[in-house]
Amino acid sequence: MSTPQPPMPGTAAPNWQAAPGASYPGYTSPIPVKRTHLGNALASEWTKIRSVRSTMWTLGVFVVLVVGIGLAAAALVSANAGEGELAGENPLSFGFFGLLLGIMCIITLGVLTTASEYGTGMIRTTMTACPSRGRVLAAKATVFFLLAFTVTLVSVVIVAMADVALLTDAREPTGSEWLKGTVGISFYIALIGLLSLVVGSVIRHSAGAITIMIGLVLAPLVIALFMFSQSLEDLREALFEYSIPNQLSVFYSQSLTETGPSGWDPLWIMLGVTAAAFAGAYALLERRDV
């Protein structure tokens, strides 16, 4: 290997031997460079969530469960109900059964939206493209929430309109009941999915996060069913009142208990829990390595 020779006296130094402190000509990219913002992160997350098969399958099964079971329940009751048995019944309440099963699909998709990237290592590419971790989490949460809310709203509106048409002997729902049974329940389901997304970001393991969320939905009610001791009566009642199935039924004015959340209370409770979990996930995301 030859050693570069110093320039001879009176000979100008070549360009690559510029004097210390001299500026080098910079490279100008032909691709326009602009400052990224939340909109770019939203576009990226929307591209990812709509291009993976899990989104199509989970939401497809969700729609089938919600619409199929909701219509089947109403048709079965309509065919077997006697004269006057449905008087005073809210026809929207028969959409509850499909949502109780369909919520598992929203939980699964919420977890996969974040945890699957940790499983495949895609999260490193995501964080390299957008070093602002808070922006990534906010974009994922926004895209998922809007998608879950829209799909749920369309599904429950279809079920609600069909059930009202099928159950002609039932009473006409009020405006407040229509709002709670469509928009309110859709917000609640989307918030549960958002909580699942946050849990997936914290746990970073799809199976573990899904198991935790299914336990959160079903365990309180199941545990309460086996509490026979009189000394545990207060705890049993609290588990019944604040279990997610009971809170879902509140939107249809069909609470399992006479006390506990009522009206719009379940929505505010879930909003507070999700906000607290989101703050914790953001703090961990900023401190932990990807």
C-alpha cells in the first residue's frame, strides 16, 4: 500500500487535501426533504393496519358475530314470544349477545397492532423511520381507535335497525337509548380495543397480552359466580357491578345488578382506565429499548 506523498513546493493541493477548516461541497438529494409530522405517522400506520391479513380476518369475524348473533337472537325471540311478552322490552338490547363475543376480535386486533411488531422485529424499522416514540404510539392508537369505532358503529346500527323491524311487539326505543345503543357502545368497544393496544405495547408479547385482556373481560364475572361466602358478599357485588359484561349491558338499560354504574358511567370508567394505561405505556416506551 503506497503512502500519500506531500505536495511539492509551489504545487496546489488537490481538492481532497483541502486545508483544515475548509468546507466540503455538500450532497443535495434529488428527493424533496421535509420535516415529518404526526400526519406522516398516521399514514404509515394506516398503510400497515390495512395491508396485513389479521385486520381483515379479525374485523370480518367481528362483523359476522355481531350482526349474525344479534339478528339470530332477535329472530328467535320474535318467533317464540307470546302475545304481549315483549311489551316494554328494548329491542336494541338483543345486540348485546353478539357484542359480548365480538369483543374478543377487537381485543385480538388491538394487541396485534403493537405486540406483533415486537415479535417480528418490525418495531426497529418503525422507530428508525420515526424516532419520536410518543408519535408512533399516538398514531397507532388513533388509527386503531377510528377503525374499531367505525366498524363497530356500522355493525351495531345494522343490528339495531333490523331488531327494531323484527320485534314489532316491543316498544319503540327513545332517542337516548338509540344514542347509547349505537354511538355509546361503539365508543366503549373501541376503548377496550385501545386498552388492548396499550397492554400489547407494555407486554410486547401477543399471546400474553391477549390472555391478560380476555381475563380482564371474563374473570371478574366468573370469579363472582363462585363466591358463596357471606363475608365476600360486598366483593362479589362489586365484581358483578364493574365487570365488563355488566357494563356492556348498562348501555341497553339491562344491568345485572340494581346498583353500580348506570347511564354513561361505563364509558367514563373505561376512558379513565385507558388514559391511565396509555400514560404508563408512553412512559415505559420512552425508557425501554426496542
